[in-house]
Amino acid sequence: MKSSDELRAAIEILKATPFSEIQRLGYHFQANDYYSPLNDVAFLKENLDLWKNRPSPSTIDWNLSGQLAAAETVGNYVEELRDIPQDHEPGEVEYCWNNPMWNNTDALVQYGLVRDRKPGRIVEIGCGWSSLLLKRALERNQSPCEVMQVEPYPNPALFELLPKEWHLTRTPLQRAPFAIFESLQAGDICFYDGSHCSKAASDVNWFFFEILPRLAPGVIIHIHDIFLPNDYPELWIFERGQTWNEQYLLQAFLMNNRDYKILIANSFLFKTNAKALEGFYRGVQPPYGCSFWMEKLR
């Protein structure tokens, strides 16, 4: 570990280096002050009451009865997933439960909603393990479904396993044609799993400000890594140094908003109705997740 003097000397070098040069090397260097958008870990540890276990705003309609009904419905499809292995063989890229990105109830809810709603079109923004499970659900549906994917960094081995008729737009979301999203109709799905960071020209801002307004009423929308009504996990903030902020934007979006209906919020349901979820999801462990599903009403 470097001494304090060594760290201060390094900081002085960085302070004298143009910000753009540091960014060019893949890093940021920024003062930890009042104006910084990055989390101040010391402040958060000293002020847990300001962000831990805060009550949900009363102006959000969580549609609890509707969520529980939807969770019971998707739970009816859990038996179709019993043959999924816990792990895959070395070198294989088939869907398994112990993957690092898409598992447990998030996977079950995605699968169950696709099986139950049988959409005619799906747009998937951010592709990977969820794509493999989507393929499985659509094969069981045996009904036509056009899949359009937006993924700037596709995994070649994984994409080799996907149907050739699926259309891939290999660009950032911000450069994808609006026609992709405007083609969705009631009952179709817009699945979004992006950078989770709201900032100038980010995919998160683009999704909320440009994509959502273009979706037709009745489109089902997914956003991943949403822990509402909780904040982001302590591990992510204190140890990983993550400064994600997407769910704050979503929370503000939902307040006093009657144009969207919450369908299933996995984190919320686990916090408020864990026993019910264990009954609905019948053995899917652990019975929690962080996927957020809503429907545009108008």
C-alpha cells in the first residue's frame, strides 16, 4: 500500500495533467467535493439515515395486487425451466442458472411474461444471457415473434446460438433508428439493460427522454438492476465504487405518473411479500431479483 506522501505526490501529478489526457487512458480524476456526481463513501457511512431503508414515495402506485397476480402467473411456468443446468460445461455457452448476469427470479419473470403474453415483437437493448432464455421462451410459444436487438458489443460465441432471423443493430442505443421502437405495438416488449448511468448523452437519458415517449400504449417495458424502494446495494457503493443512478431517474419518473402501470418489480415484491413469492416461484432460489417491468398505458 502506498504511503500518504506517495499518494499526495501522485495526486499533484494528476492535478497538473489535462482532464482529457487522463480520460484518454481510461480513467477519471475528480475532486471529491460538493459538486461531484460520484458517491462520497465516508459521507454515506456517516449518514445512513439519509439513504438506507427510506420509505417509498406515497405518490408511486405500486399496484401491489396486480404485481402479485402477475407473479403468480409467471410462476406457472417454472416447471418448464427445471431442466436448465446449474452450470455449463467448460467452453460451452448455453444458458445455465449460475451465470453472472441473468438468473433466479429475473430470469423466471422474463421467461414467464414472454410465455404468457406471447408478444409479436420484442426489442432487446443490451443482449447476453437474457437472449438465450428469450430464445427458449419463444421456441415454446411456437408463435411468430420478430426480435430486434440493439447491442454495440455482441459476444460472438453467444450470438452464434441465436436464431439467424433475429436482427442485430450493432450500435449504441443513441444511434439506433427510432423506427425500431416505433414499430412496437400493444403487447410487445421493450427490454432494456444498459449502462445504468444518467449523464450527458448517455443511453439512460436517451431511453427515458427519446425512447419511452415513442412507445405505443400497451407496450411492456423492462429495466434491469432496479432495487426500489431500496437504494443500490452497499457492496456496490462502498466496495466497488459504483455510482449508478438510473433508478433515481425511474423513481422520479414514476411519481404522480398514471401513464404507466407497474407489472412486476422484483426487488419491491421480495421486500414486501417474500413468502408469497416463495410460493409462486416454487424452488427458484434465491427468490429475489432486481428486474422492473411496467406497461405504458397512454
